[in-house]
Amino acid sequence: MGGGLLLLTLIFDDLFGGLLNVIHLGFDLGGVSPTPILLGFVAMFGIGGLLGVHSFGAGSGGSTLIAVVAGLLGSSVVFGAFKVLRQAESTETFSLQDMIGSTGRVSVGIPAHRFGTVLISFAGASQNMTATSDAEIPAGSVVKVVAVAGDNLVVTPTSTVSTEGARSDA
């Protein structure tokens, strides 16, 4: 049961974690919520108890000791895994306002005064954002972000002068 709860916490962290927030007492252990650590202990405690009784033939005292050691080991593994995941998270946040002045490429054409999408490389990642413009902009065009309207970018086409295939008539 503890293993199932731990798996649900990993997969549906926001939903299931919210239900288990009652356990969270307003503190964390090294940046890790106590909920997954507790679930790791419960999961391995049960497995350790079964292992002690059935595999080692230990009595109730011995199997309880094996269960506690297994539970502590399980909670340590969960703590280590969540600590590594926490350190891997990006500390940099950005707002849409930070994107003003950036250039991107239209991935879904933008009709005049309607919405399309723009692919922008920003903050070390590609962002596919909803965008609007005063003029019609076809897919593949390079655009510049000039403003933000709600959760959408306002873009304008940039003039990309290409000399590829050009010839001189002189």
C-alpha cells in the first residue's frame, strides 16, 4: 500500500500531494517534503516485515527490526532521489515581460488581430507561445516580440533581408 501511495505521489504529485498535504506539518527535510519520505518508509517497512517473516523466518521482534531497518533505508533512498530532483530544478524564473525584444519564428500562421503560435528560444529552452499581431504573418516568418497582452505575445514581422539567390542587374 505504501509503494502504491509513493507511486501515486510521484505520478500525480500536484493532485495526490494536495490530498496528502494534511500530513505536511509546515516543514521540510533538506528541501524535501516529509510526505514522500514517510511513504517510502511505510512501503519499505511493509516489505521488510514480509521479508523478515517469510524469508528469514524471524519472529515478531526480529521481523519488526528488519522492517524498521528496511523502512529507514527506503526513506533514505526516497530522500536522496527527491534531493537530486530538487537540485536539478531551474532556479531561474521568467515572466512574459522578459521576452519583449526577443525574436522567434511563427509556427502557426497569425491572421491579423487573431492568434497563432510563435516558437521562441528563451531562458535556455524553446517556448511555444500564443501570439497576435496587427498584420497577417505567415508560418515560418521571423518575428520580434513588441509587447505582452495577458498571456499572449504581441509580435511584429522583422525584415529579414537575404542575398541568397539575388543577382545584380548592373
